[in-house]
Amino acid sequence: MIKKITLILVLFFSVHSYSQEIKNYAWDEKPIFNEIPEEYKNQPAVVLFDKRWIHTRVGYYAFATFAMNHTAIKINKAEEINKYNKIKAQDNGYIRDVRDFHARVIKPNGDIKILPEDKIIETEIDKVKSIVFEGVEAGDILEYYFIVKESPSSYGVEIFQKDIPVLLAEFTTTKDGVTFNTFASSEFEMSNFNGKTIAKASNIPPYKEEANARNVKNLIKLIYMVSTPPVDTYRWNYFLPTYYKKPFFQYFKKNQARDFIEKLNINSLSTEEKLITIDNYIKENFDFVWRGETAKKITNLNDGKQKLKSSDLFELYGFVLKESKIQYEVVVGMSRFLGEVDGERFVLPLSHEFMYYIPETRKFLSPYEKYLSYGYPMYEIQGSKGVSYNPAQKGNIISRITFPIAPAEYTVNESQSTVSLSEDLTTATIEKTYSSSGYDGQMYRNWIKYLKENKDEKELVEAIKTKTFGDKFNLKITTYSFENQEFKYNYINTPYVVKVKAEAEESLIENAGNLVLVNLGKIIGSHINLYQETERKWDVDLGCAKTFRHKIIFDIPNGYEVESFKDLIIDKKMEGDASKNCSFKSIAKIEGNQLIVEVFEIYNSINYPKELYQDYRMVVNAASDFTKASVVLRPKK
């Protein structure tokens, strides 16, 4: 009995001490900082340390979180002072009280100037405190810390990486009556000591954003979740069975859903045909209740165009699958550009993507993606891992799933353009047919439908121009038409087709003495380049593997002949596995009074390791070079 009492007292005073310790936190009177590494000495400023501490207590008489932030920044360049001399106590909407706020300037000679409390200002409405460092010079160290008391939150995101280096990042959690689960970037090392959980990372480099990279995922950060025992509601083996064991609706009833299934008339169809019919009808006839709109009760699910809450729409799919005896699994993924699905629990606040997987056909239904048909999953989650739950299986069993990657032959952008010049060679007339299949085709089909229903023609024409010619081509579209517009064409991957006729002046034609240069490469549309991006920090991650095929038929004007078209011939290819590489190739030949140019550009993979970046860059720049290439004409002798 005495041992139990002793243990209780030890725990009580341990918890009590952490609560008091964070409230009594103070800086060192004479701080010692880590030496700045040679590679960071030319940086405009350096974070010497960034220490944060969260203490949460929840119980009969306690419901509070104390948060401490302690930071020291050395200013190396005077022009950077205004970026770092204004400090605000964090405002996350939960703050009840700023308990402590201190700031000081440490001079290069070691002199310390503490900012008086009357320099701390407080906003009238939200009561957020802030302070401005005055008289700061290059070489000074700005140090501050604040402690806030707030209502507990179930999760938090702590981003430590900045646009300047961070020599030490430290995140501490202590608790009373709650459980912390921490998900940290690989740069952090975790340790536990006397009831404290501490994550530390050293020498965090400045943040660098790159095109076609997992920028958010790569950001050095830490996510924590707070739960109250004994139930951890976000564990997958609790969360998925609780919410997805049986379909549940808010705005219609099961008998209405059964009537809906009966009127679909799918009993005699194969599983594949049933799934296409179900998905096509729902995608064509239902839309989401968007923010600001009010959901309404549904009396007849077969009654034309209707709106449902996204959750009811998802559950409608599940109910139809269950009633139709089609085996399915609820699967959860996450955009690979954002992060990874944790195998144990739903991690807030990361966005998770919920969908259905059909084991028999090995395809996916994506109720939340208006543009996407039954088939492949969202392009953002290709190649990543998710979790899967089979409601028909006994026990709360959660499995792992790897999402498939669509091949480059699935998403194809193809065009054929006929180009002719006016007699005075000042105007080019272009007749172009542009088709898109796969992910690009489905998104473009949905986007044009939205524009036609919600925007004016000017915006529609601008979207057509951008899609077919890019946004850097000064031309006027005179006519346009569409083919294969209905959603049903997604299921057999029929390309979405737009046909345009356009006129271009000056932006395509250039005179050079008695020679005429016609920028035919521009016809395929604008293309990114990597001329300046000589180095790469992260792997290259593309939305999807895809293929581009273009054909340009140029009518050689009367009285002229081709002097040269050598710039239109390019051949660049990444070395290595042909099934995963990328390449750009263009060929040209004269047939009668026409110059025929064909372009083949392919990206067979969605991921190119940074070790292959130079080859990838070579291919991308080759495509960009082509858009600047011209055929040279000369008068016939």
C-alpha cells in the first residue's frame, strides 16, 4: 500500500513539475550558441536554435495546453533585418493567455540588451502580442521566447525549415491525461527522458522549392496528434470499421437507394458493365453540395440532376456495391506530393483520399473526384502506399495497398496542325486538331464542361487557346468545336478532341533580309525549360507518365523554297531502362510543296531520381528548344 501511495505521489509531482517547469521557463543569462558551419556563413541570416515545447493536460479539473517557443537568429546582412525583427506570439485561434514574452539583442562583443516590456504591443481585437527589435545591426543575435496558455487541440503542425538555415531544431512534448503521437521528418532523432519526448534535428538547410517535386512532403516538419485514452479514434482498425462498415445516409433513405439500383437495370450485366453504369450515372447526374449551399432531403435518386453532400455520395456508391453483391474494399491514399499514409492511423491534418477498390477487376471508383472515371486511381497517389479495409471480412483487419501507375500510353496528347501563309507572308492561318486521353483527357473534358456551364465564351476561348497553343502565342481563334464530350468516353479512354482555326500575325513570322523565318516549333504549344536550373536537390516527380505526339504540315508559299529546317530536327534521350526513360525526337521532311514535321515526346516514369536529373533536363530543354525552332524560306531563283 505504501509503495502504491509513493508511486502515485511520484507521478503527481512529476506531472505537476512539468506544468510548472514550462510556466517557469527562462533563457540562459549568458547563452552559448553553436558555431555556424562554413557553408552557412554567407547566408543572410541563420537560426541558431528553434526550441518548442508543448505540454497538454486534460482531466477532471484540467483542460489546457501550454506552448513555449524559444528562438535565436543571427543577422549576417543588414538588408535582412526587417525580415526577422518583428515577432508575434503565435495565434492559432485557441490562445487564451500569453503568459510570458521576452526579447533581447546580443551584440557581437557579448553585450546583451533586454527589450523592456513596454515595447510589447497587443492588438485590440484578438489580443495577440508582438514586439519589434530596434537598433539591430548586422552581426547581432535576436533572441526571444514566449509562453502561451490555450485550449488543447487534437493535432498540430510544427514547421522548422525556413528560407535560412536552422542549426538546431528541438520539439518537446509532455502530457497529463493524454497521449501524444508524433510524426516527424527523417531528419529528426527521437528520444525519451523522464517523461519528456524530445525530437531534435541539426543543420537544417534552407528550404528550396523546385518544379515537379514533392515540396510539401519534403519540407522538414513535425506533426503531432493528441488523444485521450483509452480509445484512439484515429487508429485505422477503429476508424475505418466505425465509419465504413455499413453505408449510412443523411439525406435519403435505404428504400430510395434500392429503388435507385432497380431503375439502373444492371442485374443482367457483367461486373465491369455494372461498375461503368453505376459510376457513369452518378457522375453525370449528381454534384456535390458546395460550401455556402444547403443540403436538401432527396425524394427520388433517379430524378435527374441533383446535389448531395460528399459523404452521402460516397456512401451511395458503397450501398450500391453492397446491394449488387460486388465485393469491394474501402481504400485510403494520399497525394505523394503531400506525404505518405501512415500504416497505423489517420494523421491529421494531412488530406487523405478515400475511394473504393474492386478486387475482381483491380480497378478503382473515386466518388470524390468529379472528373475521374472508374479505372485508375487519382494521378497524385500513383505508386504510393495506402491502407485497405474490407467491410465484408470478419475482424477489423487493415491491409496495405500499393496504387498502380498508369503507363505513358494511357495519357496521350496528340495534335495535327496545318499551317499556311497569306500571299504577303504577314499572316499565318492554322487549322489544328488537338486530342487528349487518359488523365489529361478526363480533366480537360470536365474543365470544358464546367466552363461551358458556368463561364462566358471569352473565358472558354482563352482556355482552348491555352490548351492547344499555350499562353505565349499571340493569335486569334476564329472557330472551334469539340468531339467526344460526354463522360462515358472516359471508360474506353476515347480522346477528348478540340478542333480550332486560328490566325497569327508577327508572332510566328520574321523577316531576315530576303529570308523568311517561320517559327513552326511554336505550333505545338509552350513548354517549360530548365535552362537556369542546373542543379537539383530533390527527385523529379511528375503528375503522370504521358506521351506527346504532334504533326505539323506546313504549306510552302508560292515563290519560295526551303533554305533550311535543321533546327526542327532534334533527338535527345535519357540513357538506361527504356521502359522508364524519357525522350524527345523530332523529324522533318519535304513532300511536294509541304514541309512535314513530326514530334515524339515521352515520359515513361512518374519519378526520375535526382541522379538522372541532367538527362531529364536535357530532354525537357530539347522540347523547349524545339518551340523556338524555325524553317527558313528563301525566294526561288
